[in-house]
Amino acid sequence: GSNGYKIIDAEEVVLLTKTCCLPQLGKMEAFSKARIPEYSKEAAAFLEEIVKKYSDEKGKFCYQKALAPHKSRHKKMFDTVKFFLGDDAEAESEEEVCNEELLQEQKKTETLRNDLVMRLYALGRYAQISCAGYSVPRLCGLWTGEWNPGWRGAYTMDANVNIQVSGMNTGNIYEAGIGYLYFVLRQLSDWEENAEKIYGMKNAIQIPVNTDGNRAMIVEYDKAYPFQYWNAGASWMMQPVFEFWQCFGNRKIPLEGRLQHIFQKESLDLEREILRPLLLKTMNFWMQLCTPEYYVDVNGNACYRKGKRKLEEGEKYLIVPSYSPENHPRGYDSTITANASMDIAAAKDCMYMVMAVEEKMQCADSEDIVNRCKKFLSELPGYLFDNSGALCEWALNCYQDNNEHRHISHLYCAWPAYETQKDEKLRLACVQAVANRNLKNIGKDDTASHGWIHKALVCARLKDGTGAASILRHLFHSDIFYGSLMTDHNTDRSKGVYCTDTIIGLVGVINEMLVYSDMEQIEFLPAIAPEWTKGRICGLRTRCHVLIQRLTWDVDRKEISAQIVSDVNQEITFSCRYLAENRNNPQQVKLCKGENAVICFH
């Protein structure tokens, strides 16, 4: 019955807590009278054993002894990547300044401080690791600080979760990738039911915007937020699974207890039992969503003809219903639309992922599946561009873009997909789309942290180092960071919600600024900040089974060197657009499995 405890003259206080996950709470009266005492006794007994286990020879609880096994495990994960800016001497002295002083000093200059950037990167990795192994970070990571956090502290999958896992695979945190796989697999049956209940689909998946981590039924739908018609979610959630495979190769994935019960197995083969089935279910979703009855004619008009069995020459599918989270066309009364550019990009992205896996696995039906994907790609609607040259958020002439919004869902083709890498017109259209958002959204809907981090990831993928650095400066000059360097949901703390998507997402942003990779190429310093004239990063993984053991650069001396090792025999193209003379002079290098190689640009 006590409301608290008052501690006087203590030399040391250690607080031990035990968290119990109770999905089936029952009625409050029964829970408070019976189950709270029951779980309290269990928790107390558990904590007593912990105290005994980690007490010293005098019977006193030893915090360092309890920390040691966690520290050992986490240090191994943390040390897979090392990041330094400037001279080594500068890097070694960066811990001499406290967080609050660093933040205040940063606000006095427009130049990104190396010591702050490095510390934020390290803390982002720490936060990622703390959330790794069983699941992914919630909106607030593992830490809420309150009983009823904003947005229920949920897993939100139309930006926040996606941002928070953006650096886990390239950042070489294998355990984080495993936790992501578990997170997806635990929801799979609900994703299948969503597709069946909402669209009547078979052997397909559709994800909700939010989940508590246990159940993932779509229960949020209204005129303003019609998430039952958000089609792109499954493709977006498949990207990190695909990227895990790209970075780490095929693996036997050991299952945690609940998943062992669901699958009746102790482990699953990543390619055969996880990645391929998930991608095929996502492919089935798109192919069942599109029907010749709804189509775009040769003049770009949306059309419907009941009973139409096939597309005629020049016609394309009309993706309807469609939803571009969480925006709506300017002057349009509903967010339920057609041909959202995010849907078009996500459908394409799914087909590309499917084809890559099928071409690698060479299953009995792989050729047929690849041919179906190619045919479907040819039938998808094309993108539209506005008068400024920007990519439109909806690919229909009847809609006008609304740039007064935090979300940039329509730039899926740039990030997390790779479509802009081989399409210069599309890349420039995305650059212009970001510029339009920056211009029109100032002071209107521009405080949400996930909006800025999402935009920074897109800028990095678009090779726009100046734009990405500008976003980092904006964040570093805002009030988004607490004294611990953890982050708020808003740059002005207007919501007062502790939220980790900025601090963890920064890792993904910096990784992308320093190295771009896909299954065929690696580009060094594709979007480096102008201030980062000298530095090194060790341990990044790439999406072509290549580990970058050490990447160093010195802009003033025009020197870039990378020590790498490949997991497989292959030929990879290396480039570095940052050194102008090498922009059109990529290096094609044959790599042998397990052998070290050095790549240099001068």
C-alpha cells in the first residue's frame, strides 16, 4: 500500500526489477485480487535468486559481477564496428566532454562536431544492441519511463521500426537481424489472416501499421488513417529480411521457445523456410491485388470495366484501393486513393527481391516464378512527375501533391528500395521531391523525428551528402536530444514522448553516407558530409557478402583505401564518386572467398 520509499544516508542503491509479460490480463478486479500477488511472489523469488547469484563473499549484491556476463556479450557485438572522424588523437580524447556540453557547443556552430557525431553513432549502436536478440525496438526501444507511453509504445511499421533497423545488417549486428526475423515470424499467421479477411486473398500477407509484438491483426482503419488499404507494408518489412540474407548469406536460424512451438522445429533454413516463403506470399499479395478490371488506359486515365480479363496493349494496372501513409492529395477529401507511388515502388521492389532469390536458389519452379515477376513488372503503372520535375506521390493526373507533410512514403523507390541507383531521371526527381517537402513543410508538420531521419536515409541513398548533413545539423541544433543523448519524438519535444527512432536511425544514416552497396556494387563515401574530410570505419557489412574490414579516407590528400574480404567467389564493381576523377572510372574486381583484398582510389 506504500506510495514510495524514502532512502536516507545510503552509500549505494541498486534497483532490481523483473518485468512480466501478461498478454491475457482478464478483468481488473480478478487480476488485482489474485494475479498481482501471484506474479509478485514469482518476481520476488526470481530476484532473490539473482541477488544470491551475484553476491560477493560477504553476501552483498555486486553490480559489477551481475553486469559482467552482459558486458562481455554486448561488447563483442558492439566491437564489430568502429567509427572515427578526424585524427586518431582527436578520437581518443572525445570522451573528455560531457553530453550536455557537447550539445551546447554544437548549437554554437554550423559545422558538425566530430566528437558529437561519433558519440551519437556509438550510443545508437548501444541502443540497437540493447533491443536485439528477441525482437526489434519499439517506439521507445526498451525504455519507456512511464506506464502509458505515447502511441502505447507500440511497434509502428510505416516508418519507425523500419528506420530503427536501417543500420542493423550493414552495421554487422547479427543478433539484431535474428531478433527481426523472430519479430516477423511471430506475426506471420496474423499477416496471412489480414490479407484473407480484408481482400479475400489466399497464401498472401498484409501487415498492420501497429503491433504489440504478439498480435498483428489490422484494427486501425478510418477515413483519415485507412491502414486496411496500406498495401506496401509487407514489401517494406521484407526488405530487412532480404538484406540480412544479402549481408550474412544463408544460415540456419535457431528458433526461440514460442517459435519452436509454432513451427515444431528448433531451427529454420533462412533461404528455404523463411525468406523464400515470405517473399512468395508478398508476391501473391500484389498479383491478387491487381486485376485487369481496374486499369490505366493509354491516355493515363483511371478506368473500370467489369469482367475485363486481360490488359490491352499500352494499358497498365490501376492499384486501387491505395494509401500513402499518412498523407492525402491536396484538396482531396480522403486518404483512400489509387496508384500511390509507394505502392508502385513496393510492388516493383517485391518482384526484384523474388527474382534475386529465385535466381540464386534455382528451385524447380524458379524459372516460372521469375517469368511471372517480369510480366507483372511490365504491367505495373509508371511514375508521374510534376511541373518541378519531382516524383509525384500519386501516379494519377487527378491528384495534386500535398508537400505540407512529415512523411515521404512516395520515395520508397530511393530508400529502402534501390530503383534510383540505375535511373538518373528518377534519382533527380526524388531529389526534387525532397526539396519540395523542405520548402513547403517548414513550420507546419516538420517536428516529428522519424520524418527527418527518413528523409536523411533517402538523401544518403540519393548521393546527396549535403542534404543528409543539413538534416543532421538541423537535428543537432534542435531540442530532440536529452542529456543521455537518447531522443524525443519531436525536435521541439512538443509531445514529450521518449522515442528512439532518431538515435538508432542515425546509425543507418551514417552507414549509408559512408558506403552504398547492392548485390553487384560497392560505392565508398556516396553521400559523405562536407565536414568529414578524414576518418575511418571498420567492420561494415555490404549487401554483396563483402565485409569492409577497414575503410579510411583523407579528402585533402585525395586518398581512399579499403581492406575487404568476401564471403564468396564473385566479381564486384567498386566506385567512389566523391573523388571527381574516379566518378566514371569504376573498378571491377574479382574476389576470392576468404581472401583479403585492398581497394584504393587516389
